[in-house]
Amino acid sequence: MDNCILTFVKISEQDGKIDEQDLSTLEFSRRLKEKLGWKLIGGAIVRESFETQASREIFARGVDEAFIFSTNSNVGEGDIYSTASTMRSIVEDTGCRIVVFGERSSDTSFGCLGGYVAGMLGFSYIAYVSEVWGCEGSTLKANAILENEITLEAKLPAVLVPIGELFPPRPVLLRDRMEAKKKQAAFKKAGGFVKTIATLVRAGKPEQRTRGGQEIKSPEEVLRVAIGRVGEGA
Amino acid sequence: MKVLAVATGKYSSRRTQELLSASFAISSDVFLAVFDSEISGKASFSVESPGDLKEGWVLESEPLVSPYDIKEVVKELATKNGINAFLFNDSPLSFWIASVLAGELRIPIVTDVLRLYREGDRILATKPINMESVWGEYSVPSDGFVFVIRRGFIGKRKNAKEVVLSRLKIKRSDGQVTVLNESKKEESRLEDALMVIGIGDGVRQSGTLEAAIKLAKLLGAEYGCTKPLVEAGIMNRERMIGLSGKRISPKVYLALGISGSNYHLAGISSSEVIISINIDKGSPMNRQADFFLVGDLKDVLPKLLEIIGSEHKADLFSAPND
């Protein structure tokens, strides 16, 4: 496998821009590239009409190469298994020793795509990454935040999912955008998705409890309601 | 179909009952494994179960076990007992283990499950999708799946029975991922608190952060925050409430200067009562609240602190609440 970092980003199906949460995923990957001196590859599955725009968006954020997999299928139609199967093939094509996923953005809010791909490929998986210390030989050392902060050592290849809030994206300069226009991504037709094993059979409005939305007029009333409710059944 | 319910993170009796309710909604063959380093040293541990558990275990850990070590124990339990379905509770550690386990077994995974039922040889699971704006119902085959059950799962209430769990040791392995050390972080008990004060960007903008934290302390409440405060480095992620942060279900959630994004609302929707204080009457947070007060935090917070510190404070505890 190669000393490169493959980072997956979600591209909006509406406007071809990078999902806001994945801007942090890219920032994390960029810092990792700067720390390790490895090549950074951006990967995305997009609608055909957004191929060029997606590659420019990704290049403008400091990646060295971009792999754009275009499809006519609705990207959101896949389940975790089918999406992970497509991504697995991209990971195998690029051969990178580190793969980065966003926390929730790339998989219509399932929050588990990175782990699923790692499980499929037999890669190590570290979620909630707050810092990567470095790579030595065939291992990577990183911190992750669960209940407490833990320092882990993982065998490479590994899938990492950073804590987005810790990596606010740096601004994109006009110069970065101009440079991005000159770079050429590798385009590949992803075709349809692998058949899903979890099928979305219905979708509708959330069945949330209707709350009163009652206006109260004084701070005293706020405390009366709050303290009274906590006292109930205590 | 045999189901293994796996509870990780800080142990909560209510959360475990929700997890077990979800399990018994689709199977009568339910097993339970509980992992919480704080309870693993206790001599005896029991849980309240809404049904007859086949067997239950407390996973006893050595220091520095990794999520992979726990995953291996879960897999061993599954193999030994012929289990092919896994339900996890809603904790960061569960998300970690559940996703890798599902990928290794190449079985479907559905997270944030709010409703669950069986229809023939399919299991139907309802979860929020598209940034919580839609509820989607997923159908999976009953011969193997992983679900992560969201806090506040809507289950049928049954008479709970006390079940004593047996102990099972988790051995630290030199596996793929090894924990080298662990450092204690600032503790928050957001998930267990009866009252939570939510601190939003309006608090930062009005310069009332100190007063908001003081209010929480005086009320004996925990305080949490929205994502922008973590991104700005003002608060730790440990206190972040929302879709990828903590999901809470207190008796009272008092939202201070919170606009009410879908991201944040996903973390508080199981609160019993939501009270919002916001300068903008039409804010989504006010619309989603049970009660709201329109006001500038610069005026309202000092007033709240003054009332609590006054000799009339006792009146608040005896007065009718609505």
C-alpha cells in the first residue's frame, strides 16, 4: 500500500458544493498531510452534472489528487452497505494506508460509514480522533475522545474519523481557486450502487410531540415552571 | 431470532430499559451485555428488565481495554449463543463498535432507531434522516442486523423485573487497535441531569456566559452548549448537545440564546419540558419549546440570579407550576 491519505467528502446533490461538515474533514486531512508529508487524495461520489465543480472545490482545499466517481443514481438512495461497497472499491483503487471519513455527513446521518468500511476491509478504525501524533513503521498513534481522552496505537492501514468541531476549515483564497482550475481530477463512472440490504420503505414527517409554544412573560415564571417540573415526582 | 442487547458508556437504568424494550419488541430471545468501567468492579450487579432475559453479563474490564477488545467479546458471545442480531444503546463507544461489527459481518446497520417492529421475516426500524427533517422506515431481513437505539426510544412500558447479571472478563489484546493510556477529562453528567441549561451563541454574543453558568450552579443543573460554542473553543465537546454530540432527556431543558437548528434540536427532543429564552420571538427554538420568554439575556439573566438569591426563592418551590 502507498503512503497516501484518502479523504472522502460529501458533495451536495443540490449545488455541487462540499458538505459543510466535510470542510472540517478536509481540514483534518490537510493537517495530517502536512504532519506526515504524505500525498492527500480527495474522493467523492457525485451526480454527473457536478463532476467539474466538485473537483475544483476539492482541489481548492489543498488536496494533491482528486478521484471523482460520478453516477446517475441518486447518491442518497444507497444504504450503508451499498455506499460502503462503492467506497471500498475506491479505497482499493487508490491503495492509501490512511482513509478519512467525516463524522455524519457522508452517509445521510447514519454516523457509521467509516467504521463499516473499516470492518469490511479489515482495516483498523479510530473514531472521534482529536489528534494524530504520527506514523512509525506499520503503526499510527492518535488521540481519541470517548468518555475520556485515550491514546491509541493502530496497525495500518487505518480508517480515521476526526471530531469535526476541532478542525475548523481555513479560508479558501482566490489564488487557491485559480490553482484548482488548472488541476485535473481522475474521473470514473461509478455506475449504479450495489443492491441495498436495508431498504427505505417509507418516509414522512417526524412524529414529534407537539409542544405548547406558550409565551411566558416574566423571569419569575421561568423559574416557577422549571423548578416546579423538576420537583414533580422527585 | 436471538438478540444481543449491548449497553456501553455510562450506565443508566432508564437507557438500558429503553434498549431492552426495543429488543423485546422484536424478539423473546434476548441476551444483555453491559460495559461500563465504573460498574465492572462491583461485586454484584443487576438490571431492571421489561422481559425475561435469557442471560446477561457485566463485562469486567482490565485497564485500557480498547473498543476492539469489547467487539471481540460481543462476537464471542454471539457465536457461543447462536445470536445474529445486535442492538446497541446510544453512546459514542456503541457507535464505534457497532459500525465495525456490522462491516465485518456484512450485515445491515441502522442507527438512531426510534421505533422498531417485526413484520414476518423483516424488521422495520424508524430513524430520522436528512438532518432530522424526515423520519424514514427501513426494512431489514431478520437473519442478521445491527441497530443503534436512540435515547428516548418509544417502547411499551412493562413491569420491570430485576435480573442479576453474571460477570465476564474482557482481556486486553494486542490487536489491531491498542489503548496506550487514558486521561480523565472534565466530567459532565448531561445525560443523567434532571435539569439542563443550554448555552447558545446568543449567550456568547450578549457576554452573559459567566451568568449562565452561575445560574446552572444555583439551580443544581448541568449545562451544555451548542456546536458553535465548541467550534469557537469556548466550551469542551463533552458539553456539546446535538446530532453528533450528547442527546439528553432531562425533565427540564432551559435554552438560553439558542436559535434552534435541526442539529441541536436532535439532541434535546426527548426533554420533558423545554423552556426557551430568546430575544427573537420567531426563532425556531421558541417555536419548538413548551414555554418561551422573549427577552435580552443581558436583562433576563441578572434578574433570574437575583430572584434565586433573594429571600423569596422558597416561594418558587411551593408555587403551582403552570
